[in-house]
Amino acid sequence: MDRLFGILIKQANNAVNRDAEKFAQTLGLTSVQISIIDYISRFEANQDVFQKDVEREFNIRRPTATSALKLMEERDLIICVPIERDARLKKIILTSKATTLAKQINDFFNMSEQRIINLVGVENKDIFRNALKQVINGFSD
């Protein structure tokens, strides 16, 4: 049996990541940083966003999230504010610098999503999404 699916998923992921990295470089950021900015910008108005939310959203481990968020804080993209009910928890808030970039980032990701839908076919997008979710769930810890 040929081992195609794992390789194709990896190649597709690499292609999408390279495209995001190329865009991120135009803003002086990394693809991880634009992804986190996009995530926070979509949710911070309606709910507090914490490091554990970033870990869950991007399926990354705590040290990876800590490192990424620390660098973003150093680059004045986010601030981490302790919350009153539990000083150990820190709410992640975009700075004005990141908020200014959030619209461009959101537009880029919307365009990327549309490109993927066009390539896969509108009639197949739900099947494709569900298949990818099954793969993710089947291989998650």
C-alpha cells in the first residue's frame, strides 16, 4: 500500500504555511504570530483569551505557546494581564500595534480560506473539513 495521505497532508500543510509565512514577512512577523493575532482578534471582544486557549486552538504544547507569547509580548504585539479572580491566569490582549495589523491579517486568512474552498470545490468543502477533523481527532492525544 502506498503511503500517500500522510505525505499529501504534510505537503498541503507546508504549502499553506509557506504562503502564510510569505505574507507574515511583509508585516515583519511570523506565520505563528499572525495566526495568534487573528485568533485573539476574533474572540477578545466577546470573551477573555488565555494561553490555554491558544494551546488548544493551535494544538500546541505549553512550552511552545509560552515561547511564542513571550516573544509577542517583547515585540509589543500583546500584553498579558492578570485577572482578579485568579492572579495565576493572565488574559491576553492585543496591543494597538497588533490591532492595527489584525484587519490585514484577517483579510489574508479569509482569502486563503476562499482559495482552499475554490481548489477543493465548494460542493466538497464540508466533506473535506470533516475528513480533516477526523484525522486530527484520531491522532490527537
